[in-house]
Amino acid sequence: MITLHHVPLARSFRVLWLMEELGLDFDIRYYSIRDGSMRTPEFRALSPAGRVPVLEHHGDVWFESAAIVQLLCETYPQARLAPAPGDADRARYLEMLSYSETVGCLLENLNLNQVFLRPPATPSAAVIKLLNARLRAALGAIEARIDGAYLLPSGFSAADIMFGYSFELARYYVDLAAYPRLMTYRDGLRARPAYVRAKARDGAQDIYAQDFYPVPEEG
């Protein structure tokens, strides 16, 4: 039995997508960030921080998307979605796993400031401007480096799942037209059959109330 605890459009989508790439048979338990369902004692027993993803995998319980991605790649090495130690692409692969979390942290902070902060609290325009600039710089660095269909010369890997998800969410805060190479890269990821299957199972998101969140003017 494999069960993914999942919030639509959250980082748990990385795990959902990877399991579709692996061809695994699994169930999904859906949660919302807004209804308190992840604050129950039962869920906290699975996830110490009360966050998704959590993966119940044949009796084991795993949390944190980057850790789950690595564990799945090690558990199913025949899929060859993670370069093994000694492979030429191993260093780049590990770099991109961590870099994807760098982008993810910037997005999380923008979410906190522009999506979840409610009146009477007022988000800092200066902080949002700085976070937005850092996000654009982080994406720009990969735009300058990517020169093929995937992040690694050897082809598609779990690093594309990690970074591709983060790039998808960046559209809520930056104009992705500024990154034509990454847009082509994104289109290729979206065309993968496993990605299409994962999106069909993702569910309706209730995180973002609008399609784009501009940097507020300082005043």
C-alpha cells in the first residue's frame, strides 16, 4: 500500500508526479491548507511540522518532498531518475535538488507575504520587492545555464520534477516571458504523459485567489 497525503498545487505534487513517472499504484488523501485538516493529532503524528507531503510507503512513513523524492529514486533505481554516485551528472543532480528548494523557499516567503497575510497586518513592500528580485535572479541563473530539454545532459531526472514544480509556481509572482529557454523547458515537461496524469489527479487548488501578484508599491 502506498498513500500520498496531498494538497493540490503544494510541494506534494512533486511526489505525485514522480510516482506517476515510476508507474506506481497509489492512493491519495486530499487536504486543504485552509480548513485545519493538517492540524489534527492524527496528521501531526505523520508529519511533525503538520505539512504535506507525507508518503506512507509499504509500512514506512516519509515526509519532506526532497527526501521523499530521493528515497523513491533509491527504492526504484531501475527507473534511472537519479544519477548514481560516480556518475558524471551526480554533482549537477544534487545541486539542482538543493537549488529547487532555494527557489521553493523564496516562493514560500512570497506566499506568506502576499497570499496568507491577512488584515490588519500589512505586508512590507520592501520585503516583497527584495524576495521578488531574488526569485527573478534565481530563475535567471538557470535560464542562462540550461541548453537542452532537461537540466542534466543525460536526460530527464527527478531534478526536473523538483525544479519544474518550482518554476510552475513562479508564474504567480514573475513574468515568465522573461525566461524563454525555461518556458520551452516547461512546455516539454508539461507534455510528459506522467505529468499529464499527475495533473489530472492533482485536484482543485485553493491556495491562490488570483493569477498574478504584483510587487506592491512602496508608500
